[in-house]
Amino acid sequence: MTPIEISRLAAQQPDNRALDPAFYTSEAVYRQDIERIFMRCWLYAGHISEIPRVGDWFLYELDRESVIVIRAAKDRVNALVNVCRHRGSRVCVEPKGRGKRLTCRYHGWTYDAEGALKAAAHMPEDLDRDALGLRQVQCEVLAGMIYLNFAEDPAPLAEAQRELGACLAPYALDQAKVAHRQSYPMKANWKLAVENYCECYHCAPAHPEYSRGHALADPDEKHEAAYARVHERAVACGLSPAQPDRKYLDAPGFGAGYGYSRYPLIRGHVTGSRDGQPVAPLLGRITDYFGGCTDFEVGPVTFALAYPDHVVIYAFKPLDRDHADCDIPWLVRGDAEEGEDYDAAALTWLWDVTTEADKRIIERNAQGVNSRFYVPGPLSDMEYYTLAFLQWYLDVMSRTEGPEGAGASPSLGVVAS
Ligand SMILES: [Fe+2]
């Protein structure tokens, strides 16, 4: 399929249906997913606590790209493209490291944390070193979370920084730490993983552990009064009165959308754990458990669930057409001690068991959509957010204008609602 054919197919999709199989099985669609979405939207790369000292770095990899995310100064993170300016070798090969200098092992070209070329042996005296620094991609730290964008001129995160940043301030996530981080690779196209995350229609059948304590799993628990009560108690416990809910569709710029909303925990649960009881000290300036939790998101593929005592981030990305990853860091207070203040196994239990279940159902879904007999079916009311994601996706894919005929036009700055 050509990009134009993909755009036509996207434009022809009926409303309120699962996607045509080509969107999961075509290699050409996958390449367009990378170009139109992943090279243009904000992506979660890691948390600031993972690079606490100047010179600490880790690699973020997506598709054919690799980025060195490095603490360049106390208050600055750089995202250096991991491609040597000599003949293009990867410079860093380990998943993480530390050093004032980054040396390519191929011919020894050496860069500093700003990406400046500092050494290149046996090269002419007049080598223009200034022109041979490592290239950089956009990098922003929002509430301690490091987001990257591969686009040269991405939609700014300024509005998310301001509005979502203010909502998240009581959690003090910039002073949190990653207590545990786990990757959940799955044999499925990335869209099936995101579609699944966006709905709780499957929660009751697939997630008994989650459904015991979270109102979202049970439409009967979605009483307005319960939501109002949680909101009131959350504010009394120091949380934001504002809830900029669900900006997916009217994003302030392509791939820079965000949202923040609360929902009740039920049956005596106060956090997301095996028995619903605390698993870590209260975060930041939160004064007490308020009987609820907070969903938030940045960009189209990073979601998070903030409990009063810990935060779970779900960062999705494609590995190839048929494989995706969900990278899950669990954040707790920066000064919490493992073994004293929290137990990693207890902290991670709920979302490990839940994500393992998700992986299984997503992989079965992938098997089905790869069948010649698959026909896209209708969605339920409980899949409203999956529908929002699908509409957004089809809108992006249906665009044919722009310099490459690949949707890369400034009009993408406003995503249709
Ligand atoms: Fe699930």
C-alpha cells in the first residue's frame, strides 16, 4: 500500500468499529505509524531519578532510532542521537552508563554531555569540530518524567507543563524515584495494546484483582455522588481542584495532548494493592488517603495511574509491526527505603498481575485480527476512550496533505474533535 492508499483506507473506515485488518498486518501501515505518529509525538523515556548525577545516561530506543538521555547539568537533561558523526556507528551500546565523555568504540570519537565533539584522532588540524556534535532531539522534563520528541519542530509541551504540571505538583514526582521498572513485551501490533489500555470493558472478565477495588471496572459503581465525594476528599488531602479531563481529541498540538481525572476506589480500598491497603509512604504533599486514584496521560501512548502512595506509568511503544512493549515504572517517594518503607513485591503485585493478564488478552486479540476471517465489530459504550483513540488514529492516517504526502503538515497541529 502507498501512503495515499493508506490515507484513503483510513478515511473510509466506518464509525464505532474496530479497525480494518490492514492497520494491524500491513508493513506499509506500520512504517506510516512510525513516520506520522512516533516520529512526531511526545514519548515517555524515563524518570529523572534514573540519572541522578551529572554524566548519568540511559538509552531510549524506538524503531531504528536510539537516543542517549543524559544528565548534562544539575537541572538539564539532553537527548543526544546515538549516531556517531564520523561514519554513523552507535556511540553507546550498553542500556545505561555514566561518564563525562561518551566515546564511540569504533574509531574513538569522543563527545561530551552536550554532544560536542571533544576528540577525533588522526583527523586534520582544521577539522570543523563544531559542526560534528551529536545531533539532539527535543527533550522535556514534566514533573520528573522525561519526554522525548523526534520531530524537528514538535508541538510544544508548554500547556501540559503548565496545566498538568500544576495538577501533579502535590505528588512531587520530581522528587520521586523508580522503585521498580518492568518491560512487558507482547506479540501484538502496538495499537491493540493501546486500544486495550483505553477501555475497561475487559476489566471485569480479565482483571478480578483490579476490579475488586477500582470503580472504573464496574459501571454500577460510576455514581456521580461517589465521584463528587472523592473529588472533595482529594482536595481536602492537598490535591488539585482542577481536573483537565481527556484532552486526547482537542490536544493543544499534535502528540502533545494530556489529561488528568480522578475516580473512586471501592470496598475500602485506599490504593492499588493486593488488599487495597497502603504499600508505600504518601507521596509529596498529600496528607491522607482519599479513597480514589488519578488517571493522567501525556501524548497518545503514555498513561499513568497515580495513587496517593505510588504512581504507575504505562509507556507503550512498537517494537515492530507484530510486537509492542509496555514499559512500566513504579514511582514512590524519593526518600522511601526498600524493605523499610515499601516492599517491591507488594508494591508491584497488582499491576504486574494485571499487565500479565493484559499481555495474554492482547496477544489473543492479535492472533484473531491476523486471521483471514477477522471482520471489525462494533464497540460498546464502555469503550468510549478506545473509540477516541481510533478516531484520532484514523484522522492522522487519513490526511494526505503535507510535504511528503504523509500527513506531515502543520494542520496536524489541531487534531479534529
Ligand atoms: Fe486490562
